[in-house]
Amino acid sequence: MRTITPKDKPLAEFHNLLLTAIAPRPICFASTIDANGNPNLSPFSFFNVFGSNPTTLIFSPARRVRDNTIKHTLENVLATKEVVINVVNYAMVQQMSLASCEYPKGVNEFVKSGFTPLASECIKPFRVKESPVQFECVVRDVIETGTEGGAGNLIICEIVMMHIADDVMTATGQIDQHKIDLVARAGSDWYVRASQGLFEVPKPNRNLGMGVDQLPDEIRLSKILTGNNIGMLANEQVLPDADSIEVFKRMNKDLQKIHLDFKDDEHGLRNALHHMAHQYLEQGKVVDGWKILLSK
């Protein structure tokens, strides 16, 4: 067995060992506002419930390991003492991952990730409409565990109102664990789907994905592409060029057939391309999915 003293390892390396050893971890998808009312949305996996009377949820926006800076969420919580904690299920995991991109302060992650802001009833931060359970919380305390990179900031929250989607409830008023379909965070690119096991979500681009707001309306508003599909497409920074799209089209007989079958039917062609792109995206082939969508 390997024995490690934390101080003997480079911080980033030990941090990664911690996240892969202590897993899966529930995800706190935290919605806050700054002192000027600008929304912010970001996920954290240092999170859990610690009591029901009083209700106590704790999450920690740790100081960044690479440069010892703090997160916008922490700044907002210190300024307003309010936060909405939204749970994350499988249907929204790709968009949630996109929201973790470190966009500049003032950028609205609701817009970038394509989530719908929903007014809270007791506090100012917005809820995420797509989340099956949302907790409106007031912040009772913030405990700083250190001042160096990697140090935690324990945000101790009390629930003032809980919202549960009807479609995840049983007839007896309980939350059905299959219907809610929660996901949790593991190490590296790994997540856990409670009902099925491990799956991967590539980390968002450090250069920032384009965001859902930059997608063409016919893609962003597609009735065929899922929220996860949209999140994957919007996490790309650079789109395939015309030459690579044409090469892909020449090499793919199924795509050629779609264009031939629907050459006089614009609506039918769009739907067929969206169905094909959906199949590729479900296999994690994001660049190919873009090539299909842009092959018109």
C-alpha cells in the first residue's frame, strides 16, 4: 500500500488524489447574485446535507489550486447571504458542466448554459427551472479553512423553501430515486449516474465554450436535440471549417442519403440532420455532430 503525507505531494497532484478517492460526491448547483443583482450559476462537488433541524446544507467554493483566487459564488454569498442550491440530474449534466466554465465576472451563466431562471419566493437569487429539486437558502455562516490555494470556504446554509418537481414524486409523496435520476461527481472527467453507474463528461474548455446563447436558433430551440446535446455543442470553441464538413459528407453515405432524400424539403432535411446529430452526440462525437448540423 502506498503511504502519502499531504505536504510531500505537489498540491495539484494531491488535490486530484482526494477527488478520485472520495467519490461520488453530490453536486451543489449554486445560483447567486452579486451586490448589483447580476446572476451567477456554478456547480460545486464539495457539498452535502448535515442536519434537518435546523436544516443545514454545506458547500465549499475552494480557493483555486492553480492561482489561489476565489470564486464569484463566494464573493456573491459574502455580499448577499443568499443562495439557491439546485440538484443535478442526468438530463441537465452537460449544460451544468458548461456552466462551470470560468466566464468573466458579470457574464450570466444562465444564458451561456441555456438554463431557465425562475424567480425564487423568499430570496433574490434565481432557481434553475430544469432542476428537479431547488432549495432556497439563507447563509448562516461562512468558515474559511485557510488562505492558500486549495483551502475551503464552508458556506453553511439553512433552507427556507424547497421546491420539488411533480414528475419525480411517488403517489405517496416521496421522491422516486429512479425518476429523479441524480448524478454525482467523481475524479477527472468521471461522473456517476445513480441508476446506471459511471460515465464521462469532458472538462469544459479552459478557453471557454461559445455558450448556448451563440448557437443558431434552429439548433438552440431544436425539439429533437436534448439539453445534454445542446450543452455538448455549446462547449465547443471553434466550429469545423467548410472543407472538413465537405470531406465528412463525402465519406458518410448516410449523410449523403439524407441530403438526397430531402433535397426539396427544407423542414424534413433539418429534422433528419438533427436526428442524425443526436445519435452522434449520444456517442460523444461532438465535432462530427457539428459537421452533420452544418452540412446543409
